[in-house]
Amino acid sequence: MKPALLALAALAFISTTQAAEERRATAADQTALAVTIYNGDLALVKDARRVKLGGGENLLAWREVSARMQPETALLRSLDGHKLTLLEQNFDFDLLTPKKLLEKSVGEPVRVIRAQPVTGVEYAEQATVLAANDGVVLRFVDRVETAIPGRIAFTSVPAGLRDTPTLSMLFKTDAPAASAYQAGTEHGLELSYLTGGLTWKADYVAELSAKEDSIDLNGWVTLTNTSGTAYPNARLQLVAGEVNRAQPEHRAIPVMMKAMADAAPQMQEESLFEYHLYTLERNTTLSDKQTKQVALLSAQKVVVEKEFRLVGGDWYYQGQYGDLGKSMKPGVFMEFANQGENLGIPLPKGVVRVYKKDAGGHAQFIGEDRIDHTARGESVKLKLGEAFDITADKRQTDFQKLAAGFNARGGVIESGYQMEIRNAKREKIVVTVIESIPGEWQMVQESHPHKKASANSVIWEMPVPAEGKAVLNWRVRVKY
């Protein structure tokens, strides 16, 4: 196309755009709203509204969208089956404030309204805004002033400034044109887009029984909205799982739960592709700058097992050492299976906080741990802390180098170890001892039989009497 024709086409488009009268779609026009929140600060918003449109081209300002929307993901569709052809869209998130109004009015005339000091009668002067950076600079007819001498009155709001985040769209529609007696015909439209500023996480509260053999488990979803807009009466869904997202080419580098109350009906769960979708059974409102909690699940008398665990390293199997640890404290773990009639649903990742009632019936916090997404039928293991009344000493009792390796490195080493476990409790316990043995190894001697958990891991289940002790001895030959 010739340059002259290109210029004419551009002028025609500009004149058409300017000729289209802007229509507004506000939150008051909403007929349905759905929000799906993913892990990783991402949400999908589906906003349906009834809007008056004319035939042909329409310029529509869709107000009260998220201030953190990704405009390139916006999709407008007709709910009445009409064809929409999008010509242009603009995302206006530079919101109207007194400071922004001044900044956008640099070089423009304004009126400065002030009052007579004695009479209090107001009068106005014309001025031009010269600057509005670290302060205001105004040019009057006979002077320049650097402070605001009174109220400033503006003739209009500069283009591009909105009082709320707005997506303006220029599009064509094949809907019938309004008659001469109609200002426009209502159409059902839905705008969907991805946005940041909406996050969710799962929190679990577990109360351990007096016998420490079961828990009552409540799950909560904590929602946080910092997207810059509210989502009233929205259908809420949550997606648990790691959804892949294309990364940009250039990148810059607890609410404490009160007493365990009866939980509301849990959210409905279903599979979605390789993820899991949770749907709240009722609509809810997500206000801007708000954290909200809704019930996820409730399960009673979930069977748990408590474990005391001492885990060793592999470094002392390669050299000669003496004491390897004094008064070591075993970790306290609690494990339960995600199964059963009142559990057995995919658990989103989150933090599990565990409480137990004291002798007076008051719930006391006894530990917390973070879990990953846990499928139905899998086990959940929590580390709650370290045992107070159980201690252990470990030392190397013997070391022999049976054969040298190449360049005095490696070879065959045989070494002996002893662990003494003391129990100050008034009941007997079992302590799980886990040792990581490197290289090619052989257990030469041991005081208690071990289980081979993996190629380089052995486990002893050590019973320790009440207010007593137990001693574990083992000797191992390692080839490097």
C-alpha cells in the first residue's frame, strides 16, 4: 500500500475510534462472577455482565477489573451467540489521585481558588502548572509560585486517568443495531483474564488424643486478595498442583486457630487434568486487601503413630574418630495415612499445626510441619520437635584399615560403634536408629538385628525400658 493510502487508512481508524461513544460496564452490571485460584500467585477471573451495546463498532470500558491483570490474556466473548471482533484494547491502571491529577496537568491551565484573609470571600486566579515532581510550580500572569496557595480547580480529568482499574475495548459486533428510539440493546458478555494478587494456601489444625493414637484434623484454606479490586458473591475454585507457566525471556533476578470448632461442610474435590480442583459449595466475597479463611475438610479419629528417630551421618565411616555425639535428642515424628471414610482426599500442600490438651483440658501447641501435595492413600509424616526425656550418646569404638586404596585413598575400612539410649519416661519406648553407610559395606557384628532400608541405609528398632537404657553395638566393613 502507498504511503498516502496508509495515512488515509490510519486517519480513518483514528476518526472511527474517536467517533465511538464510550459505554461503561460496571460491577453493578454483573450477572455472574467466578474466580479460580492456582498455586503461585495466579488466578483466572470470569466476569459476566449485561451491557448495552449498539450495532457495529463499540467502545466499552470494563471497570473494576484487577489492577494486576495480565491484559494479554483477556478474552471477551458474547453469551448471546453474537460474533465479536476485537480491534483494540487498553488497560488503564494509572489511577486517579490528587498527585496524578497534577502530574498529568503539567502545561495545562487551572484555576487557583483562595479566600480573602479578612473577609473570607473566595476568588479565583488563572495559572499554568509548570511542574509537579517534588512540589507544585504554578505560573500566574505576573509571577511564579512554588507552593499551592489555595484549592486547585481542573477543567477536566486528563485522558488515561481512571478512578478504578479499567480495560477499554474497541470491537465490532454483528448484533443488530439499536433503533432510533433505543440508546442501545443489552447483551450478555463475559470477560475472562489471568491476574496476580490472588493467592491461597492450606492450613491444617490437628488435635492429638490423650492416648496419642489418633487426631481430629481440620483443614482450612487461607485466601489473600491484593489484586486491587473486590470479587463480590463469586464462585470460588482452587487448583492444587504445579501448573507450568512460560517464563519471560528476561527476568530480574500464621493465623493461629482458636479452639477446634465444628467445621463447615468441606469443599468438593475433583480431578482436573493432572491437578486437583476444590470448589466451595457456596459463593463468597473476596474483598481487596483481605485475608479470608474457609473450611476445606474435617476428619475425626484419624489413626496416627508416634516415632522417635535418631538419624546418623556417613562421614565417620571413612575415618578415625572418638565421640560422635553427646546427649543427642531424637526427633519426634507423627505419621498418619491419607485414607479412611472421613479423610482420603488429595491434601493440598500446607502447614499442619498440632495441639494436645493438658491436664486442665486446655489445648497446647506441640509442633508443626509443612507437607507437600499428598495424594489419596499416601502417608503424611510430620516432625513435631525433639524429645525432652530421651537422650543418646554415640562413639566410635574401633577403627582398622584392612587394605589401602589407590594413592592412599579409599580401600577397606572396618570400624565399630556404640550407641547408648536413655529413657527418663515412666513408660517403655521404641527408638528408630537410622545409619547411612557409604560405599560397598557388610555388617560384621551387631547386638540387635538391622533392616536394610536401601543400598546405603540401615535401621534398628531399639526398645528402651521405662526409666532405663539400651545399648546398641555394631561393626561394619566398608569398601571404597
